[in-house]
Amino acid sequence: MNEDGEVFKEDMRQTLEEIARYYMPFGKYGPEHFPPKGKRLYDLPWEYLHWFSQQGWPKSRLGQLMEIVYHMKGDGSEEIFNVFRQADRKRRT
């Protein structure tokens, strides 16, 4: 793999790790309804993310990450989030 490919791969790894750390901070999947932190971004339903795609993403890093999750779920590549789900289950046991 060339240097550009390695840079892309590292950027994607960092972005996925960031997605794994984020929780929905507001709304129907926020802490008020899913205490204590809200739902993890990768566990938000596609339909909920689709609503944001039509209404507008939050103007922050959160919005960027939600959009990435939306596209990954839409194109069927959300299986990668299973790694994070398994790690989360291990932390809770």
C-alpha cells in the first residue's frame, strides 16, 4: 500500500475510534431517555439518522460523525461496529 493509502487507513481508524467513544447527547436517544450518557452513535437507528440527513446535521464534530454512521449503515458496512459492541459488552461484565 502506498503512503496515501496508509494515511487514509490511519484516518479511518481514528474516525471509527472516535465514533465508538461518542454518545448521543440530546433528543430521543440522549441521556434523558438512555441514562446515563445516551445511546452510542453507532447504535442509533438508520431511520433516526436519515431524519437528520433531511433536516440537517448538527454543526459540529458530532454531526460529521453521525453522517459517517448514517452512510455506513446505509451501504451495509455497519458490521464494523460489532467490534465496538463486543468490546463494550466485555467492559460491562
